[in-house]
Amino acid sequence: VMPKRTGIEALKEIRAQDPNAKVVMISAIDQREPLMDALKLGAVDYVVKPFEKDRVEEAMHRVAAG
């Protein structure tokens, strides 16, 4: 939990400042709606905690490819 904004709010701010920013969301919330919202708003990937090293590496490869 971030103290001043949600991850979705932060994603919106980041993308507003830099539409080309590559953002990977990392969250303890494993629910379809927040995940879909993040992807619709431009997140490249969404990793759920607790996460495995391989899953984070996969997300970074997706960023590098796109």
C-alpha cells in the first residue's frame, strides 16, 4: 500500500508525464479488475506478490521486447 496514492493513480501520473514509459505493476492484490485496469492504462505487465524470480524476469523481458 502506497501512502499517498494507489498504484493505478501512480500509473496514470507516470503515463501522463511520459506516454512511452514502460511500467510493470507489482501488487499483493490478485484480482482480475485491478489487473485489467492497469493493463488498459498502459502497464506492460502485472506481477502479483509474493512473486518468483522467474516471474519478475519474464516481466522485464516483456519490457525489453516492447
